[in-house]
Amino acid sequence: MEIKQYLTTVNFTPSTNKQNKYIVIHYTANDGDTAQGNANYFHSINRNASANYFVDENEIIQVVPDNYIAWHCGAKTYVHPYCRNTNSIGIELCSRKDSNGNYYFKDETVKNSIELVCDLMKKYDIPIDNVIRHFDVTGKRCPEPLIETTAWEGYKTRLKNEFLGSNLDDNKEGDNLYQNINEVPEWAKNTIKKLTDKGCFGNVNKLNLTDEMLRVFVIMDRYIG
Ligand SMILES: [Zn+2]
């Protein structure tokens, strides 16, 4: 899904060395608000709060760039030992209230957020265990619809499936075939260089190596030598 940008001019701290190690999920605690409505709200007036992204059932809007610090999980005391605004990306999901006054997310909103989280996990090499809730950082009941353990586990399962599925798609699309040493990714270069130097391949410009083959060669090189 396309990510729109409507960057705030005030609600963030610039940074030149931010490392994104966590993704923190929030809810807006509103009833039927939109990503654009939130982007407008945070756009040019200091709200002493923000997030990197707002997600609703129709779109994803980025308000603070990933490399800048959004103000989404700051607190006086923390329950999480490491996750802070300075090393995380904050994502707000627009919420709704049912007739009993309970907050919930529309399924499309959840789906859009999972797509976004998945992209960010890949982009910054963030493991699924580091996708956490505001609740896990400070103890605040946010995101309310995902506080219950089974609800959160359900979210993580969907995320895991999406992540695995999209990796398969990536391989299909790219069907990465490496033909010479220059095309081989860094992590496998030494190993393949050794093999080509030893004359293991008939034609060093037509290696026809897949990622799986690289993985096997590297593992053998590492453990068998
Ligand atoms: Zn929150």
C-alpha cells in the first residue's frame, strides 16, 4: 500500500543517528477518526505528542520521518528496559467505539497496519519480538483493543504470516540468480570467492546461484571449512 506523507513541522526531535530497533503500536482513543484528520491535527501546532505514522481503514499517513524522533511513548517511568522514542517507530491506529463504549479497530485498519509494520521490519531489520505495544513500554493501556493477551497474540500471528508470505513473494518476484562474484551479496562473497578461486564453477560469469544455494555454501564454509 502506498504511504502518503504529510510531515509535521513541529512535533518531533530531529536526529542524525536514530537507530530504529522497535516498532510501537498505539491507538488514537478516538471514535471514527482518520489518518488525515490526525495528520492535520499534528501538522503545525505543538501538541507535545506525535507518532511516525497514522493508519485508518483507507490509508497510511507518515507524519514524522523514520529517522526523526516522534513523541509517542515518552514517560517518567518505563516498564520496558530499552524501548524509547529515540530508538523506535510509533504507529497510531485510528480507533472506533462500539455501542457499549468499547474501543475496537476496523479490520481494514489492522490489515493496513500489519502491511506497514511488515515493511518497516524488513527495512530496518527489526525482529518480530521488537514489535510491541505502548503498554509494553510504559504500562499505559494502549492500544486498548490489543491489551488482552489473546488479541495481541492474534495480531502478532497475522503479522508473522504476512511477514513470511511477503518474503516468499519477494523471492518469487526477484528470483535472485547471481551470475558472478560482483552480484553475490556481501554476506556470501568470501565463501563464493573461495569456491571460484578453487575452480568449483565451470564458468565464473555464469554461476546461476540462488539465495538458498548461497546459504548452504556459507553454512558449509563456516562449519566444515
Ligand atoms: Zn499509545
